[in-house]
Amino acid sequence: MKAEENAKEDLGKEFVDCLAYIIKFANYFDIDLEESFYKKMDEVKNRKNRDVSLSKK
């Protein structure tokens, strides 16, 4: 499935572009992404109606 492989590769490149811009914005505004990530995950974990499952298996 060459078309599927190409689409997956192209999508990966687009995700990297998005990530690069997010990192640039975070650096510009002096935001610690790691700290922000863990704070957000704690918030989600303690949310009554979770949209993300963080349960340990």
C-alpha cells in the first residue's frame, strides 16, 4: 500500500511542522511545556468527566 505509506509519511511531516510552531510560540512566551503538560494531565486526571483515560493498568 504505497499510497497509504506516503500519506502516513506526509501526515508525520505536518505534525512535526505543527509541533515546531508550538515549541517556537512556547519559547517566545517563556512557557515551560513540560511543566504545562504535567499540570494539564493532573487536571485531566482529576476531572469528573474525563475525555482522556489516564488509568494505570
